[in-house]
Amino acid sequence: MLFDTENFLNTAVEAVKEAGRIQKERFGDKHRIEYKGEINIVTEVDYQCEKVIIDIIKREYPGHEILTEESGSIRGLKSGKWIIDPLDGTTNYAHGYPCFCASVGLEIDGEVVVGAAYNPLLDELFTAIKGGGAYLNNKRIRVSQTGDMNKCLLATGFPYDIRETKQNNLDHFCNFAVRTQAIRRAGSAVLDLCYLAAGRFDGFWELKLRPWDMAASSLIVKEAGGMITDFRGGEFSIYKGDTLASNGLIHQDMIDILNLATD
């Protein structure tokens, strides 16, 4: 079955750029903060960005299903499912820390075929169409070629239930910290994965991610030549939660280090 992927991508790009415009315009303001959990927050900008993204998608594809972080699932005819993170890095945004983005992916028949993520402060637009490569501001990007863990820069994050469970990534963080050049924890899984695709990071791992964190960004990684699996090297799914991504050269090394926590 053929899809009009170029138009799908144009819609995704319009949506993330409009959300990014709102984010940039409101950056540094005092925000109204709601708590979804003890440390899991949402601001009025999340809702504003979500609304504008949904409006753009509904205008072009009114029959499609939508899955978004704040509103959950909006039913459609299932001919396509748009998966939205209107503001990835909300905690950063609320504190005035400049690391956040908007992300939109389109899943058809269980497979993400289009993805776009936009960092408005750096004006960086990451895009991918399945089978068509990954791009940063319309320039082709590829993962790094670093194969020595001692020379690798990795990225990760911590789950919102870090205080309540032992599955909080602290063990993995310690194991990686003494075996790599450095680790960064910037607070936006979407940007971490996009930066991996662009060769800025060599590897990434994180627990308990949600589909909107991974839909667009996982496609961008794959189309940049990267590898993405679960922690044991099994088949990746945006609905599984535990995510391991790399340039491919260090993937088995990362699996081995992740397995140290279960020995």
C-alpha cells in the first residue's frame, strides 16, 4: 500500500514548528504548573502546543487517530495514528533550562513511517521518512563511527518514579559511568535520540519511556543508520518502554553493561 509520506511529513513539520514557535515565545515566562505525579509536571504551554498540533493534524487528516501525552488517545478510523509529544522536556522548560522540543510521528499498520522533532531555541529540525534517510535542517545525518566505549559519549534519563522503585536507572548509570568517556542527562529523550542520530552521542539507554518519546525519534535514529532494541537486544517497540539505541558499533558492549545490573 502506498502512502503520501511527503505530505505526511509536511504536516508533521508544520505542527512541530508551530509548537516550537509557542515554546520560544513563552520561554522564560512564569508558568502555571500542574503535577501528574510527585515530580512529573505539565504546564499551560504543554496544553497550548498540544492543541495547535492536534488542530493542524485534524485539518489535514480528520479521520486519523491521535495519541498524545496530555490528552491520551483521540479515536479515529485507524488509517493512521499520529503520536505527539507537544513539549518534551517540560521540567527543563518550566525552570528556564534551554533543552526541550516538540515531536510528531505517524504510525501506519503498526510501523512509524514519518517523524519530525523541532528544537526551537537552536532552530534545529530533525526529520525522517521510512526508507528515505534522516535529516537535520534538510541535510543528511548519520550516526557516529566510534567503536571504543572508552571514547564514547552516552545519554540517558531517569524515570519519574525514581523515588519509589529500584528500577530507577541508578545502577546502570553507575556501571556506564566508569566504562565510558562521559554521560549526559539533559532531560529530553527525544533530543537525546535525535542527537544520537546526528552523531553527537554514540549511545543512549533509558527505562520506562512512552510512545510519544520514541515514535519520531526512533525512526530518525534508524534512518540515520543507528540500531535500536530493548535492553537485551530484542525487537524494539515504541510501546515496550525500555530503550537501547546506539551507532551499532557499541551496541553489544552496551547490552553487556546493562546486563551487569542483573548478575
